[in-house]
Amino acid sequence: MELFDVYTTYDIAPVSAKGYYLFDGEGKKFLDLYGGHAVISIGHAHPVYVKKLVEQLDRLAFYSNSVISPLQQQVADMLETESGCTDYSLFLCNSGAEANENALKLASFYTGKSRIVAFKNGFHGRTSAAVAATDNSAIQAPINKQHAVSILALNDLVSLEKTLENGDVAAIILEMIQGVGGLDEPEPGFLDSLYKLAHQYGALVIADEVQSGFGRTGKYFAFQHFPQQPDIITMAKGMGNGFPVAGLLIHSKIEAKKGMLGTTFGGNPLACTAVLSVIEVLAKENLLENATKMEAYFRKKASALSLPLQVKGKGLMLGIDFGFPVKDLRANLIYIHQIFTGSSKNPNVLRILPPLNIDEQALDQLFDALKTELS
């Protein structure tokens, strides 16, 4: 039986990993500066993570949400303490797409409206409403295109207000730093007006923190770099360090009735244990602070390349816009220098999304390779 073709693949088959390195079957060592789409937050095979998951597997791997789950409450309490998001409830699910799908559904329930506002180069997932809000018609089937969606240029306040004036917008969904799109960010003035207009016209604001959440930008969530507070926050990738888990933080002003949202696997004991391990390690090892520190070092090293380039992003959600397509450069980094990096919708941007415990020596390895290739 053939495997379904998901992505364009590189001819590399990792069989083990430790920290921020991957190893293939021949023992060849690869520096992981991509983290499997920003999923690996505390490093591969972190001892705390492995120990707690093994212990939980031995106790209870799964039961449904029809019984009380103390582990889910622990996740909610620890997340509230560490993130500072104190006026929200938590719904746990399984993937970023599912988190955004449920967020959009909840916004529609709450407002009684159906239109979604999203932004160009945004990516929100591959489920029905989430993919309709994603700026990529190639991954939208006809069934997805039935949703009422307005995709606007980022920072276009005139178009945003004009769309909201129609009175049918349930939610505005946006990434505070666009991931797949190429690390573009909303301007602070635009964000301030976006929140005001959303509340004026009765729309909810959904912060898609699927890639940027759990410390990736140097704060628990990227929206915390700005003064405003979203109505719903979605999260996934880094919260489980590789275990499939996702969630929504739902502001207390939103009246969500029992039965509006549901899940079979969401918040299962193994998923909760993975999240608790990540939260613990992020705090004990000061990984949010390390993300900020490594960003400064990264920018310093990039400026020394003496090329007309632009560093984009925050923390360890970074990209370098070289001004030319980086497809061949990325392939050389993998095959010649054994370094994993990421691509984006912007063909000129090389994305850097390493585990948050990365150090200067590992970044030196990247920039030494870049110097060789760019020369």
C-alpha cells in the first residue's frame, strides 16, 4: 500500500532524537532548527517529559470526558498561573486546526453571525471553517468555500471597518506573527483599532497562537507583546512537545453552553501529562527568557552576514528574508550541513523554529553554514 503524499519530503529518515539534534539510521546527526513545524518546545526526549509520560502510560492512558479529569484541572491551573491569562476557561482538543475550528464555531454560536474576517498570508488549519479562513485556495475544496469569509490585507484598517459595518461578522481571526505566511506582524496601531472596531460591531477577536504560543516568542503568548486581550486564544504545537494536543482559552464574557463543543480524545491523560511537563520545564529552565536571549544573539549574528537581509519575528519564531528564493539554500543546509530549517509561503524567507533550549553554539553552527553557502 502506498502512503498518501502529504508534503514534499527530503530523503532523510530520523529514527531518534535528543535535545535539539536528530539522528538517522546510520547515526548521522542533524541540527534541528525547525522543531517539526515549531512543535518541539522543550527539546526532543527531555527527561522530565519522558519520565512523566511513561509513568502516566502505566497508570491510565485514556478515558472519555464523561468522567472527572483531575489532570485537566491541573493543566488549567498551571496554565493560568504561568501565562497570566486569569479570566478564561480552557477547552482541550487535539490539533491546531481543531482548536481554530472550535473557536470559530463558538464565536458564531455566541454572536449569532456567520462571517469570518481573516488576513492575507494567514494560515489557520485544514478543517472546514479553518481552511476557509486560510489564504490558500489550493487547499480549499468546494465544500470549504461555502463559508462566508473575507480575507483582507494585513494592516488595512479601511477594509476592515467597511467589512465590519455590514454587521454579519462573528469573528476576526489573526496570527500575531504569521507562521506559514512568512513572519509578518500586525502593526500596533492597527491592532488597537481592530479590537475597538470588533467590540463596536459585536465581533469576537480570536488570536491564533497555534505556532506562536507556549513561550515561542519570549512570552507565553504572542498577543502579550501588545496591551489588548483577545476573546479567544487558540494553541497547539508547542504545548505538547510532540504529543498531539491543543486547546482554546475562552474569555469569561462568552457564555458557552454545555454541548456546544465536544471531543473524544481531547484532554486525555497522556495529553495532559505532556502539557504539564512542558509547563514545568518552561518555568524551571527559564526557556521564555532563553528565547528572548537567543533572539538577540540571532539578530547579532545575522547582521554580521553583511547582506541586504531582514530578520523577522520574535523570540525563537524567526525568519530571515534574503530577498531571493531560499529553496536551494535550504536544501544545502540539510544535505551538506545537516541542519533542518523551514520554508514559508514567502519564497525568500528561511524560517527558524528550534527547541526553546537552543544555545549560542547551535546558532553559530547555522551561521557558519550560511556564510559558507552565501559566499
